[in-house]
Amino acid sequence: MSDTDALEAERLRLRLTSLYLAGNVATHPAVAFEAVAAWLREHGDRGEGDDLRPGQQPDVYGTGPLVEDFEAEVAALFGMEAARFMPSGSMAQPIALRIWSDRAGIPVTAFQATSHLELHEQHGYRDLHGLTAHILGDPGRPTLAADVEALIGPGGAAEESNLASLLVELPAREIGGQLPSWDDLVELSTLCREKDIRLHCDGARVWQAAPAYGRSLAEVAALFDTMYVSFYKDVGALPGAMLLGPRDVIDEAAVWQRRQGGTLYTAMANVVSARINLAACLERMPRLVERAREVAALFTSHDRARVLPDPPQSSMFHLTLEGDVEEMLLAPA
């Protein structure tokens, strides 16, 4: 059994035997759309309080002030040149890796064994974009510079090792929200730039990573060539994602988005939902990181409870309770 198959089998076992506690407070499904409608009636298409005229769209096929202004705001937040709103990270991230591979003439990337691209996307990077991937390092910990050096050799270069890019997830969900130390992340970024390997951040939950590091989002993003962020994870908005990076890369990514059918006639509801939820996420996330550590400490005071990592490095962790399953299910709350 391969490492990937073993990980998938363990994930299935955990899914069948675990209770998953996450996300925002449950609300009626209509609430999100009511908030979008209220925002549109207040701001109109120019942000001046005018109602939209019948049949008018504030965004059309990925253009228009509604989406373009938001892309510019998020790009500025991360200190990057440009951003592109996309339906999902499953579309955005392989596109980024494809672009870096095309530019290097090397259809090879690398990432850790628990990457979303490896476990949850039916190998779209391979079957849609023709890429192959090296699986780096220990699946139980974040990727380190030493993992890259083990692949290319201390004196190697990207061309010699046949490697165009490296993807790193911050924080890594499948391993309890683990993060490399800040110094380790800087070392990894420095190595990739020395070796001309493009570093991409799977930042689906990077909103947690910045306060965990005590850094700004722009400081984190400065270590990467491109970055993806999610707006339904942590932000609590309707589905949506954004790819950030240099202007020419994002312009090329927009072409790939259209090729894959991702340039919808309108993404109005999703864009507005992201806009109205993002500020609250940024405000509450430092407290959620702190709260995760407080809650984990309560559990680990019990001799039959373990958390991973201990203490939590972001606002998520894995909790294991030791004991008989039936006995624990019958225990009083």
C-alpha cells in the first residue's frame, strides 16, 4: 500500500469514528443570501446607495467594479500585485502550478503527502494539467527546506532536479493545523528562490496562520510567489477563492479560468458574501487562535486526552480520547 493509500484509509477510519467540530455558528441557509441582498440594495453598483436597475449586473464574466475592486482590496491586503476571484481552490491552485511549470519548461511540482491536491481533487493537477508531483517529507509534519534539499541535493538546481514549483499549506489541515516555525518557513522560501523553484502557498486557512505567527498577511505572502485563499473556510462566506501573485501570472490564470469554465456570467452573490464577511474574520481570528490553545489545555488536563499539535499552532487541532467507544458514547455530557 502506498503512503497516499495508507493516508486515505486512515482518513476514512477517522471519518467513521470521529466527531468533527468546526465552522461558524449554524444559521438558516437563507441568511447568507439575505445579507447579500441587503448589501446590494445599500451599495448598488457604484457604492453610492443606488439600487441596481432591472437586469443590470454589477459583475459580468469576471469583470466590473464589484469583483475588480474586491480583487484589488485583497491583493493590497497581502501586498501582492494582483488577484483573481475564482470558484474554488481546486481550480485556482493547479492553474498556478501549471503556469509556473509552463514558464520553467518543467511539468513537475512537489508537495507534502496530505496536500489537498493529492487527497481530494482526483489528481486534477495530473489529469487536467499534465503535471507530475514529488511527495516530500514526513506526512506528519510541515515541509522543511531539508525536504527540498533531499530531493534536489544541496548543490542542485530546479532544472537539474526537474522541479518547477513547491506547494506549502499554511496551516496544514490534515495534520491538525500544524505550521512550520517562522524561521523554518523563511529558510524554505530562501532556498526556493536560490534554486529558482517557485513557492506557492495553499492559504485556504492562512487567515489563521498570520496571527499564529504574530505577522501580517503581507509578511506571510512576501515569502511566496503565488498564494490561494478561501472565503468559505474561516471567513464563513459563500464558496469562493482568490489566486494572488504577479500581474502577468494572474492575467494568465484568468485565461486558464475561462478555459476550464470557471468564468461565470456572474459571481455576484459569492463576491459580496466574501466582502461582507472578510473584515469580521480578520478581527476575530487572533482570538480564535488563542481560544484553540485554551480549549486544548482543558482537554490535555485529562490523562485520557491528547491533542495534536500540543499546544495548537493555529485555531485547529486534533483531539484523541482514549477509552472504550461505547462507554464514552454513554457518558453524561
